[in-house]
Amino acid sequence: MEIQAGVGVSHHRNPRVAGREAAEQALAAAGLSRPEFVFLFASVGYPQAPLLAAVRQATGDAPLTGCSGEGVIARNEADESNFAVGVMVLSGKGIRFQNGIATGLKADSVAVGSRVAEGVGPHLGADAVALFALADGLTVNFDRLLQGFEGSLQADRRLPLLGGTSADNWAFKQTYQYCDDQVVSDGVAWALLSGDVRVASAVNHGCVPIGGKRTVTRSRENVICEIDGRPALEVLKEYILAEEVDSWDKAVINLCLGFRTPAYLQGYDDYMIRFIPGRNEADGSITIQTEVPEGCDIWMTRRDPARMADGIDRLGREVAGQLGGAPARLVLQFDCCGRGKVILREPVKLEFQQKLRQAIGPEAPWLGFYTLGEIGPVGGRNCFHNYTAVVTALY
């Protein structure tokens, strides 16, 4: 298996110039004139359509999948400004991508999952390796998306899902997903990887519980209405500062929810962490990105920099162990925006990146973005994560 891949990054404020610069850098790094596939991640300071058009033109209209993020991650930087675009181009003997997009997550995530399965199904062969999924971080209910996808996909084995949810630089207004010439919101862009290639991946978070156990006493789908018989938002206000109540982006920087990890995932961690992207002041409810059954136990949690540092070391060891000495041909990183500048100083962020690169592939083409949620398998099951890093290497 041979893969030619390259990464380019631009911070130019003109979307057409930025898209062209990043794409041309990536092509030069890969030694390609026209790639077989393109990944694109960008922040939302740019008008999205002309940015995408510039990348498409520079790459010869090669198939493309991507989304907006809170920032762009590359080998030597982790930029969370409003103007950052990262492009990865690749070609390889014996590997192939099939991509697509589906919209309507907010109205019916199950139906969207079914439509993704319909798009994937005709291309799903015995050599299918993984599905990269990039969903809208503001509207997805991942459990229902997964229900629709796995329930509709005619497969004799579980297809690993890898990726993250799109972001919009902490605005919580609108995120974007890309597929070829299309820019949409409220959707999921996907890319099926098949062929003579293997994937090494690992997931890790850096959160610790604060306070005691609480119980969800009323919920519907992914909305928590009451905790311990009180409006959920009223309970959360016990853990945040008064000025954070009206600045939700500040509140959720410091506070997240922990759900007891199911028994079949006990090798992962004690808690599955959940971000809280929305709240309703009128009825006191809060919204997360996965289903919440009534009667389940939850813990308030926060990020812990020391645990994050330990997690970076563990991530590197796990992916390197799966590589088994084989070189990483390229690396994709899906990292929570809550693990970026809101909690880590720039030198610390770059130190974490350096550790990962040294452990996994110092010279490997490397691209990622800061997400509103991460997707990666644990114990053979496809899972949704928050405040984590999912790192994937092709080899």
C-alpha cells in the first residue's frame, strides 16, 4: 500500500486566496497535480462557498469531504482564529474513497442516518475499512443518527465510525459541512474508506467529576428537563458563576456532564463526557448531543489539565502500539474545542501536539480541527465523545 499525502494551511483573509494557498501547499507537499481525495477543515470567519470553490478549483474538482471547525490543527500549529483553513490531499494505490452528504439532523437524525446508510451501502465491500463522519455539532442527536445508520446498513460486521462534529468558533449559531461543491448546515458529510489500508485510532478525555451523583428525573430524547426533581438549568446554576448564566459559551467551557460508562465499555474510562450546547431559559431544560434516559445517574465534571497531559501520552502510546512499527502514512485529529485555548495556553497546546507527533509520526502529513464532539469506536462499538481527542492514523 502506497499513499501520497500532503497538508497545506492558510490564514489569508480572502477566502479565494486562502483556499487556493492551502490547496497548492498540500499538492506541492504530496507531489501531486490532482489528488484522488481531499479533506478540508476551516474556521467560520470566511464565507464558506467561495472558500470551498477555490479549493475545488485548485485540486481539479477531486472528491472532497470536510466541515467548519473552531480551529485548524496541523503538524506545527493549532490555530483557533476566525481565519484558518487546512487542506489534506491524498492519492494511493489500492485505496478508494466514496463520499456523500445528508441533511435534516434537527428534524430527524434517525432518517438522516438511514440516508447515509443508503449512500454507503452500494459501495460497502469486504474491504471497507472505516467511515469518516462529520456532523453538525449544533443539531445532531448522535444516538439517533447511529440508530438510523446501523439499523439500515446491510452489513455483516460493524463499520467503524471516525470523525467529529462541526463548530463555529464558539458562536453556537451555524456550522457547515462540505461535500464536493456543496456547503450545507444541519447535515452530516461522510467519506467511506476502503481498500488495502489499515486504521489505528484511539480516544482519550481529560475530565474529572466534581460533587456527588445526581439523577435525571425527566427527559425526552437528548433534552434533560429535570435533575433531582428540579429544572436542569436551575441545578447547573449551582456550579457556574452568575456572569456565566447569560454567557453560555463561558459556562460550558468549565462545566460538562459525566455519565457512568456502560459495562461493555469499562476498559475506556469511568465516565462518558457530554458537552451541553443548548439550554432553554423558559422551561429550564438543557440539550446534549446523545439520548438521555430518565432515571440515569450523572455527575458534573470539569477539565483537568494534568489529566489531559496524561491522556496525550496515552493516546500516543495506543496509536503507536497499533501501528506496530509501521509508518503512519497520514494522521487525522478530531479534538474538542474545550481542550483548546479556553483552557490551555498556546505553548502547552503546541507541546501536546509535539508529543503526539513524536509518538505517532513526526513526518506524517497531519490535519485536524477543533470540534463540538468527537466520534470514535471503543471496544468495537461506535461511540460519541465530548472533551476528548480522537486520533486516527492510516498505515
